[in-house]
Amino acid sequence: MIAWKRTPSRSRLLPAAFAMIGLCAAFAWGGVAHAQEGPAEVLAAAVRTQGFPCDKPLSAEREGQAAADQPVWILRCDTGAYRVRLSANRTAQVERIQ
């Protein structure tokens, strides 16, 4: 019998994969018009997985100067604002702003 081991790299990629799927689904269901219902919630979950507080996401706006393969979002929560850079092959990079 073969015992399969779970590699640590897969468990680290899982939150980023769910975040990307959620953002794609949000755009498929209506794009930016539903920014508070889709991307803000998904980005808030990514921020919380990295230890930052964001219980109530208020808005999510995409930064214009970011590269297409690594979208950058500005997430505003009740506790502060964050710059979130998404990448397909690693976890989201979160930076607290203001």
C-alpha cells in the first residue's frame, strides 16, 4: 500500500487558488458593478489568512498601473486599507496602507 504525503507547498497555494477562482467568478457574474459583493469578500478572506484584521470589507478597487498577470487591488475594510497583489503561483502579498 502506498502512503501519500501532502506537500507543504500545495497547502500554501490553496488560499491563493480559491482567491483567484472567486475573483474570476465575481467578474463573470457582473464585473465591477458587484465589486462590494464579490472581489471585496474574496480579498478580505485572503487578507485574513495572512493575519491582518478585516471583518467588514467596504470596497475593492483595482489599481490601474499593475501588470495584467499580477493584479493589484486596494481593499478598504472597517479596520484599515490594504494593497493586495495576487499571483497565480503564490499566496497574495498584502501590504497595509494609510
